[in-house]
Amino acid sequence: MDPGFRENSNHVLVTAETKYPILEMASDNFLPSMENILAVLSPTKLTYYGVNFATTLKFLANSEDTHASLDEIFSHSFTTSAWNMCVIPIEDSTSQILVQSIDCKLSLFQGDQCVFSLVPLRALQPGPIGYCQSTQTLFVANNGFLAAIKFSLMSSGSQKKINYDWSFNLGDTAIKMEVTEGMKPTTIILCRRHVSAFNSAGSVVWQIRLEAVGMAMCLYKSLQINNTQFNRLIVATADDTLLIFKDNQLIWNCNSQMSPVGLLVCSYNKSYENVITMMGSNGKIVIGYLGTEPSLYKVPDDKLIINYAERAEQFKALEQKIRETDIAGGAVKRKEGIQMKLSIGEMGKRTIEPNAASNAPYCNVVVDFSELHNVSKLHINILSECACPSNQVLLNVGSSQSTASLQIQFYVGSKKSPTSNKVTIAAHCVFSQISVTKTIELPFKTLFEETQVDRNAKYKVTIDTAGGVIALNKLFPEFESENPQAIGFSLHGSDKTISIFAANKSNRYRIQSEHVSLLQIAAKELVSRIQNEVKGMEIGGVIPFEYMRETLDDIQELEAKQKEDSKVIDCRMKEVRAIESLSLNSCKTGNMGNLQAMDALFDKSYRELLDAMDSYNILTTKIENEKATLNSLFQLAADLSRLSRVETILSGSFWTNTQQSLRDRLQWAVRTDRGKEMAMIEKLCEHSPKELPKIKEEEEEENVE
């Protein structure tokens, strides 16, 4: 790639398929009399490629699509899967490559020759490796231990046991290693929870404790400050944060909007000097500056000269145009935005998506866009409790097109049972900052299939009608039921069922289920079908407040247990950190007598920490499910109130995505939805004389038979 975007060149210079997954790459003079050699490490091969640019190739001079080529020279095959590699620079000779396999075996390659292959240190888990040229020392961080080995002992070919110069117990899994040269060589190790720096004698120079899991690290040099006394490094953590250090001093941090797995600070041309290059786990590459201090580049001087007299004339012309528009009645044509239309497409018997429930059908939602003037890309977000292949879609629109269309497939997911058939789709154009949102309801058959009725279900909702009941097999003709009095439905891929019964004598419908979260969707579907069958029929129902109270009690009980687990997690984390600190101090001082006791204590605390975290996660999932159930009950109450011509702000969405507690949200709803009459009564009670106790109550006349 060429992010500098030179003239007559694209960003991607060449694309080559290796047919093997790539672990690491390095570029150096690995072969004599050859430059621009790229070494690519895969689990089974170490391959050397020759990089040839278009300026040196005659047959590429007139090509528009290809600006470089990768030519395979030769490769080394491995019997054991490789893990990582590092470059061994040699003075007055070609560089060598040291490859570590998954069984911690080290193999040195120089050109097409394998110099040696041995296992200097036995370990179960391989880690980063590095080489210091000034001290000719190899650093290996396997099994959480950092060891320094003289490279001359390994390259001598002796079969004797290799002893390391010094070792240090890191107490954590090593992720990345950087080795600096100079008068004071420093080895910097990034672990999951800390960064440690060591001098050539194995002493700890400084340490940094990370608040989040470390993901990547790189060293960089400042263009403005030529001081080799300090090491400048950037650390990326799992909470999407970049930390910039001068040794162990934090000088800046920022949000990276991604969790980088690779970092690089380099220059591509004069316009892009010392830029940060980040690569995410999804393959996304971001190149740019931090934007504020620390300044990694010199900001060009602002040479724009403002002509204030000309600018004042422009303002006068704009003001005159506004006055003329106001005099004409403001007849300015309003700019139309993006138009979006949703419709139900075809339904399939079974979807093949991996996140779908077993034998679940699918329903296509057709999204039609119009008025797409000067729109090249549309960012589409999907909000639905039903599953779909992706919740975010990027739609490319042709330059000459003003309309576009796509189909999105919806189905019951395998991880979460839906409590609503609503689908909300939002489209946004970044260039024009225009957004549009639409909502549609999926067909009832997309979520449910027919099953046996359950008359003993715990939760019930009754729907009253002013006329006679309609046969259920007539209300639900798409199902194969022949019983006009009862019908049962089952959620696709689960054992959750819901039953609907019709009573001719009382003109009522009864909905029953063991899962209270399914009552709302069934009640809404039933009422909608009755209204479509008989126009103008009066329908009502009783709001199940007791189910809300029961769900609230369950949420409070689960939250209390979650707080207890949180306290246990905090306590065990402090114990684990204290044991780690004590272990590091013991290894540093050489007092190894109490290692067995500390290992046993660490194992006990660590297991209790994992158990508490598992319990906390389980409770979090249960609380989310109970909140979804409560939201469905709020929506059920809103639907039943609407049947009585009472509009309320309490619905299934008044609490979701607000980051507020239910108490605060209910207080807001009471203030917002009290109406003008309640405000008048409140003011009357506040500012009027308190005459209410003097009001005489009229006695009701008794009915005399």
C-alpha cells in the first residue's frame, strides 16, 4: 500500500495471494546483491519475495492498474507450525531471520541455508522474541518469563546445555517486545496488564500498570526532539485508547475508535510525516495524526490573508438577498431529503444464516430509496429484536443514480428470543448530513409456528369485545388450525409457547403463556386482526399491573445479587494484584522460599475471581432479559390504554437506551404526561386558601326496594 497517494498511483500498489495465513513480515537485505526483499512467515513456510516497483520494470511502464510486483524467490518449509520471527542484523553481511515454532524451537535462516535449529529453553507457551545488536543478546519471553541468552552460544553449534545470562518472571503473558539500541540498550515488554523496561543487566528500569488489557505497542522518535535519553512509546488498549508515554510518564491519551492489533509510526512522504498507522482486528487500517499535543509534525503557517472590505460586501449582498426573500413571502423551495420506503418482501421456509434458530423461516424487508441526489454512500443501521445478517450496511450509490434498493433478511435468532416484531431502519448520508428513519412490523408467521395449546399457563391477558367473537381459524388463516375456539403458537427454535382462546358466551379472548414477554406481541396481533375483520368494533382489556410488580421485584433481587458479586470481584482482584506484586518482589530479591504458598493462594483467589465474574455475567444476562420483559409489559399497557382512547407516554421504548434508572425515568414521565388539567389543579392547591376540609360531603340516598 502507498498511503501517500503519489501521482499516477493508487493506494494499493500490488495484491498477492500467498495461499497461507500470514503471521509476520519483515523487509531487509536478506540475500546478497539483492534489495527490497520481503520475508513472509506463515505457519508452514518462510517465503522470500522480491519487490519490484514500476519505475524499474519496463513492462509495467504503461500499466494503469499495476505499480509493483511480488516475485517469489524461494521458501523454507517447517515440520512444526511457526509462531513468530525476528530479524538478526549482521555487520558487513546479509541479515538473518530467527524463527520460533509453537514448541519454542528456534531456527536461524541465512538466505537459503538453515544455520541451526535448537530449543534453548523448554516452555509450554511461546512468546515474543527480540535481538539487541550492540550486546549481541537474544531475548525470549516464553511462559511469562523474560530470559537473555548470548547469541554466540546458540550459533556456536555446541550440543551443551545453554544457560541464560539472566531471567525475570513477568507475572503475566507477554504480547509485544521492543529492543532499543544505543549507549543504554533497553528491552521493553508489553504484557496484558503492564509494561516493563529492563536494562542490559536484567534490572527493572520502570514499569507501567495498565487499567485495560494491552493490545499493541510501538516505539517512535520525535522529529522535533532529538533526545535518545528517553524511550517514546505508544500503547493501545482493549478499551479503544491510545496511551503515549515518555518512558513511564504518560504525556497524552486519546480515543482510537477501534482496538488496534498493530501500531506503526512512520513517514510516507513530505505530506505525511510521522503519522500513526493502526490496524484493527477486522482488517481496517487507519492512518492519521493525533490532532493535538504531542505534536508529531510541524504545523504549516497560515498564510491566508483576509480582505475585510471584500468580506463586508459579501455580507451586505447576503443580507439584501434575505430581505428580498422575506418581502416575497419567503417563497424558497425547501430542499427535499432522502426518501425511504419499507415493504414486506417474499418469505422463505428456512434460512441458512449461521445465527438463525433451527428451521426458522425468513422474511425479506425491501428498502427503496429515492431522491438520492449527490449521494454516493448511505450508512444504514438496523434496530430489531429479530436477527439479521448484519446490523450495519453500507450502500454504494452510483453517481448518475437517484434511486436505490436492497433487501434485508430477518428471522428468529439462536441467541436471543425476540419480544417484538418491530424493525427500525435508519439511513444516513455523511456528505449531506441527512438522515431518515422508518419502522415496519414483520409478519406474525416469521416469529411463530403452530403448536398445541396450553390451558394451564401462568400468565394471562383478557381482551373484551362489544360484539361476538370471531373464529380463531378465520383470524389466523395462514396457520392450519381447524379449531375455532383455541390456537397455540410456538416461537421458532425454542420451547416458548403462547395460546389464544375464544369464549362465545362472554365475548372475550384470553391469551395465556408461561413467558410473560410474549403477551404483548400476541395481544397486539390479535387486536389488529379483529379490527381488520370487523370495522369499528369496541375492544378493551385489563392492564396486568401485577405482572409489572412481579418483574420489578425480580429485577431488584437480581441487581442486589449483582452488587454482592461486584464486591467479591473487587476484593478478589485486590488479592490477585497483591499476590502478583509480592511474587515480583520475591523474584527480584531472590527469596524463592514461599513460592509454593503464594502459588496456592494465587490459584485459590484466581478461581474465586473467575467464579464471581461468571456469576456476575450470568446475572447481567438475566437482568437484561427481565428488563426486556418489563419493556414488553409497558408496551402492552400502552396498547391496552390506547384501546380505551387514553394516550400515555409509558411505552416499550420510553426506558430503553436512556442510561437512566427506572425510578428517574418514571419521575420524568409523570412530569411530562400530567396534562394541563393536572397543572391547573396543582396551582389551585398551592395558591388558594385551604377550604377543602370545610366541604360537606353529600350523603347518598339509599335504594329502597
